[in-house]
Amino acid sequence: MQRSNEWFFPAGSLARGGWQTVVDDGIPGWRHTGLRVGSLEDGAQLELPAGEVERIVVPLAGEVHVALVGAEGGSRHEHLAGRADVFDGPTDTLYLGVGDAAVLSGTGRVAVAEAPTSDRRPTCRIERDDVPVELRGAGASSRQVHNFGTPQALDAAKLIVCEVITPAENWSSYPAHKHDEHVPGVESELEEIYYFEAAVARGAEAMAAAQPFGLFSTYSSQAGEIDTSAMVRSGDVALVPFGYHGPAAAAPGYDLYYLNVMAGPGAERVWNITDDPAHAWVRAEWQGQRIDERLPYTRSN
């Protein structure tokens, strides 16, 4: 059967208005989440206009300055110290409530997670040291999750945001799972964005011609037909409007990172998932296995 990657967008294919990547409702069938990724090098500035949208500013590499004009007209400046790159542990982030406008400047690259809403929550800063760091899975399914934008860490209206580091040869977003129908207490209806970056594995010595990559897949559920089978590299984006998704696999020699942005139409902001019944049994195999000793990835190792 021929593979269809209609929900997969290689790096650069979503560039618009000075941003390297823009995901919004301009993509047919996309409604609840958004993402912007841009470069702040060489004195560049990126604008975030006011509107009925909540946002989280996430430094990917380097530092980010945020000149903020609040919904009530007041102004302030925030400096996000950021990090060397996405494999350098968690970063400080800034949540912008509905109606806030901002201008971003700095020295590196930045991502902005978005969700349309009219429900204003207070703008707030999430310090790097306050980000909940979760080591999920075990063995070859070990991965590191930074939960700065999850319900446990942030008071947002719609957005659920986290980032995941998967060391070389490990699998994440596994077992394959879905969240495309509302089943109270069991499953949430959420769109999801995956923004990927890949790099030579920490501590490895690679030839100059190395091309870091990982693998990612989706497949259909009762909610709709989807079929993604892709090599993913830095800057690539995969959208999951419905269906089972995973695994995201880090190839030998290369670490894999992805930023997840989720939101949906429901009133409850919660991430409840249903594993593919064919693969749910794998979770029990983690019992007794250790977390990969390479984790956690922090600034010190």
C-alpha cells in the first residue's frame, strides 16, 4: 500500500511572514493548536500580535528577550536565558495570556506554542528549575519529558505542552496511542503537533557528513484515516488530527527531540490516552527494567 504523508511537513515547507514554521488554521482541517518557530539571529525580531490566543514562548537555542504589552495596556520585559540547544535540559519559558502582544528578540531560535481561546489566564513565567522533569518508560523505551506546559505545572485555558528527549536507539511515543474522542475519565479529544530536532548522540564523534534523523509514524483509528511514515530531521513537523501515533524512534548514533503542542474542543484540559490494544501489553515489560543510564540530559553532562 502506498504511504500517504499529507500531515507531515518537511523543514521550511511551512515558512511564512519571517517565521521558519507556522502551523495555524490556514492548514485545512486544523483548528485547535498552533506553532511558530523562528530565528532571532542577526538582530531579527519576531512579532506576536494580540488576539484571542494563548501562547507559550519556548527558547530552543540561545536567549530570548520578550517585550510584552499586556491586555490591559501595561508593558514589561522578560529575559529568558534559554539553553545551548534542545538537548541541554529544560529551559525557562513564558506563558502569554489572551490579549497579550509581544516582540521577540535575542540570539538563537525560539518556538511559540499557541491555542485559540477567549478564556484569559494570567501571564506567567516558568523558571527552568521549576520545570517538572519526568523520566518515562524503561530500558530502550526510556525518554525524558519536560512538563512545563502540562496541567500539573501551568494554569492555561487550552494548551498542553511538553518536550521530549529520546536518546539514540530508544523509542518514545510508544506504545502507539490515540486521543481523538471524548470518553470522560478515559480519553481526551486533542489535536497534537510534533516539532522535531535531531543531533549526533551526546558524546559520540561523527563524521562531518552525518545527517541526524529519527523515525515517526501514525495510523488510522475510528476517528479518521491517517498514514504517516517519515524520516524526521531538525525542523520537520508532523500533525496528528486523529488516529494512533508512535513510535518516535531515535536512530543509532542520533538523539531525537520533539516539542508537543496539544489542545482540543473539550472544556476539560486533560491528557487522557488510549493505547493501541495490540501493543498496550508492552508497558508491563518495563517492570523491573531500569531507566536508561544516559538520562537525564542536563547542562552538566
